[in-house]
Amino acid sequence: MDDVFALLAETDVERCMLLTDTASGLQAILVLDDLTLGPAAGGVRTAKYPNFASALREAQQLARAMTHKCALADIGAGGGKIVVIDHDALIREAAFEALGSHLENLEGLFRTSGDYGTTQRDLRAMARKTRYVQSDGEHLVASVGQSVLRCIEAIQQFRGAPARVDGLKVAIQGCGSVGASVARALASQGANLIVSDINKERAKAVATESGATIVDPEDIIHIEADVLAPCAIGGWLNENIAEELAARAVCGPANNVLTNVAAAERLQARGIIHVPDAISSAGAVIEGIGRAVMGLPDRTPLIDHLGRTALTVLRNAREKGITPYEAAEALAQARLALAR
């Protein structure tokens, strides 16, 4: 038992729930990071993990990122995350129904939607047992496309150019539903797109719709683009990739895209503008919380405001000589402190 609490202390987790169901094989970790601004919001991630500690660590990191994301988005929600541990004995549909029952018992303390590894079918199974899951991802991903668009416009303002993306060369890494939404939003405003995905059919579908050029996934970081938009799994942009990157800016919705602060520092040292994903990916949580918790008939003004927040963070970083990652974290902490 002492080992469990030592692990919680090591990973800086104050509130953690283990959600299980023997019959279906459900093994899930729910981390509630901060409830200062309201009920926790965060997605359900499903993945295989080498051990419990690695699953807990990822849940904590993603929950903390959601706390900052909600604070930066100026919405009435805190941060949380569920990690479902995938394993061979998992009876998937029954497991996600059981997970839905667990969430319903929390009576709205945590509200969720999809994330990496969790399918629409999984979310629909949860929705049969709980009111607190957003199983229709169409509006959420469309809002992410808009939040990335607004943040790239902010990059242009920071550069001293008009807040427009027409004519910009944007490289999009990942052509799943989120990447497709980003491509759709940017193409509608006249951006020139280059896309890549490990799934060639997905890349082809996005290219056909948006008029993009397709490159191999390993080549995307070497494209001399105005902006690289990571739209796949997070945690991949490390110091070495930051050193090799040919794009002039990084702005995308992949969660926790940077491996560590050192990667942010390397981007800054090379003069590469970086909008933290806590801002650029916040369209989805604004859409979900704005509708379900805040009761806003129109969430567009809050999504548009993300562009102004991105510009503030970039200017603060320049004035204080810190990375945008650090500037965004400082702004989020200031808003949380004010609320407290």
C-alpha cells in the first residue's frame, strides 16, 4: 500500500480513482487534477502500457494539461483524464459500458469525450450508461480546426503580418478526424497544405478534399513550411526533432506535443515560433463545456478568443525571455490563482 502512495507522490497526483470491472476486464485510471474553475473535463485515452506507473504518469500529465487548457480557454472547468489500459482479455463494449456507469455515479464531477485509441463505438457504449460523455465527435473536431486556424492567424500577427492564412504553406502531420478538420479549416481560408499520415488512405482522402500535397511521414519535419501542425500522437517533438525541423512555426492540436521543456527551449533558440497545444487544441473543450456546463448557445466567441490568448502568450514570452510553453503555464496559473 505504501508503494501506491509513494507512486502518487512521485507523479504529483492528489486525486486518483481506479475504475474496474472484473467481468469485462476494465482497468482504468481517472485523475482529477484541479476543480477550481468547475467540474473536470478531459478525454478517455485507451492504450497498452508496460506497467501501472507509466499509465498513471500519462494520466497525470494529460490531466494537468487539461487544467491549463481550460484555464487558458477561460471556461468553467478543471482538468482531468481517464486512461483505459488495453489488454488481451478486455471485452471492449462491456468495459466501456462499465466505465460509463462509473462516470454516471460521479454525477458530473468529470465530463469526457474521446482521445487517442478510443473509438466512437467505445463512446457510444459509455453513453448508454452516462450523461457525461460527448459521443458525437463531429462538432468537437470542427471546433479544433477553428482553434488551430485562430492560433495560426495569431502567429501571423506576431510576425507583424495581417492575421490571415491565405498563401501560407502549412504542413499537417496526421490525417485522422482532427487532422482532417484542421486541413478543412485552413484550406477554406486559402492555405497551401502538405499532409502526411502513416495511413496512406487517410492522407489521400484529406489531400483530395483540401487540395494538399502528400509526403511520407518521415519527411514532414523537413518541409520548409510557414507552420507545422502536429495532429497525431503527442510527445514526439523532442530536442533532436526541434533541431532538424524546417518549419518556421509549430502550432497544432496534438496533446502534449513536446517531449519536454528542453524541446521548447531548442525551438526558441532556433527562432521557431511555438503556440502551445493547450491553446491551439482548446476548441474541443470549449465546444463541449461551453454547451453542456456553461449553457452557451454560441461558443464561437470563446474559440475566437484563443487567437488573442495565443498572441498574448507569444508576446509575454518575447518580453520576458522565456519559452511560450512557460508563458502559457504562467498565464494559466495566474488565472487559477485569481479564481482561488
